[in-house]
Amino acid sequence: METIKALIRNLSCYVDQRISEFKALGENGNVIFNFNPFINLKVYSTLRLELAFCISVANSRALNGLIFQNSIMEWELMDRGVVERVLKSSRIRFYSRKAEYITKSIQKFNLISNVLDRDVYVAREWLVENVDGLGYKEASHFLRNIGKDDVAIIDRHILSFLHKNNYIDRMPRNLSRKTYLEIEKIMKHIADENNLSLAQLDLYLWYYETGKILK
């Protein structure tokens, strides 16, 4: 598809940078994300902070999630009151419920970390089944952001692209497991056609829809 090829020509350096940051986070346990030139922001992350970020941005703006992540320390993630206050001040939707999800996930993070080296699809199923606040999109988001290449983050921006370009007939109102995996197969086909990983493809398509490469 010519649109994607043009995006690759113009943006590969920024996508490669972000992918390298994801890999560094997964391998080293921490990284500083640099979002220039798209927004003037650098964000320090750890595995726990990244999980909290991915929970926070469900049905919320990515920029607000970055503000949240940049406004809280890892040790504060255990304090539900602090988490709720920072979520609220960052204009995150459903901040009370998400504060509960985040603190519970951090409490069981040792269990979570034990599954991260498994097959990525096995790890995703475990996260969806065992971590409140993580559906397939959020679990895929977390896994991608810690360096896993082979899962798709199917959000409204990606669905919009697929619909406008006739890859799907309609915008689904809800994403069941079956529908998610079916659309992920479509994404995998597009990625393979362009010699991209799903992680790379997501960043290109997200830029196409939003004008930014974030995470």
C-alpha cells in the first residue's frame, strides 16, 4: 500500500527510535522515552510504570497518560490515594476505578513479571485473565511497549484506518476475543506485505491517524 510505503520513507528513523526504546525497557527494566519532535516531552519509565500507563490510557488520551506517568514515582503506585489523585489531575477518565486496577496490578507484579518471558500470546492470555484493567488491547499495549513485536494494539485510530481503507467492513462497537484476533490477523497481513513487525506498523498507522508517534 503506497500510503504505508510513504510513511516508512518519511518516518522510519522515529519509529526505529521508539522500537529501540521499547526493547531497552524490556531488556533493562527502565528507559527514558523521548517524544521530540512530536511533543516536547521526555518520560522515564520502568516495567511497573509502563503497566500503570497502559491501564491509565484505556478510553483516555495518550497525552494524558504520559502526563500521569511523568507525574508519579514508581513507589507511589502502591498508594491508591496518590494514584487516584494523579490520575484525576492528569484528566484520566474513570480515575477511581483505574487507581484500583493499578494498585492491584502492582501488588501482584512479581507474578506478572514471571509470565513476561513466555510466548507472547500465552503471556497476553494470562494478563487478560489475571490482571484487572487489561483487555486484549491493553495487554497487547503493555507487551508491545516492553519490546514484544508480534501483537496488535487495536484501538479506535487503528480501526479507523482499517475501515477507511476497506480492510474491514465496519467499525465494530465491541471487540470480543474472536473479533480482536481476526483483526489482528488482518494487521499481520498488512505488516508482512510491508516487511514490518506489528509493533512498527502500529506506530506508522497511529501517526497516519494522529500526526504523532507516541507509545
